[in-house]
Amino acid sequence: MADLGNTQYFEVQTDAPTGVKEVLACVYEALQEKGYNPVNQIVGYIMSGDPTYVTSYNNARSLIMKVERDELVEELLNSYILNRGWEQQ
């Protein structure tokens, strides 16, 4: 039976980033903070699918595994195209 004399606390945790851009930004930052080369590590993950290329620091590994690898490639390519000033078709 619950103790009705005390107030119970309920805390809703904020969701982890779900957008591909946000996930990449969080993973990039975590890799950089741990002293890894983020570009090399993310490419290794995309090419192999092996999540150990990404640190578990700040939940980066779990985050990147929630996004399909083809979505990561698509986001990176779109960003590259936009930064180059090329038009998307």
C-alpha cells in the first residue's frame, strides 16, 4: 500500500535527439570530446555497420544505432550539396 503522507515524484525524461542532423551532431561532439577523429569514426560505422566505431560516451552509440545508415549518408550528402551551392534535383 502506498504511503499517502508523502508526495510522490514523477519525472519525465526528455527524449534523445531523433532527427538525423541532431544525432550526427551529438555523435560528432561525443567522438571529438573523447579524442577520436569524428569523420573517420563515423565513416567506419557507415561503411561497416559496426557500432563499436562510435563511443558509448554520452550515449552516442545508442543514438547513432537508432538511425538507418542510409539516412546518415543521405543527410551528409544533402548537407554537402547545399554547402557547395549545387541545386538538389
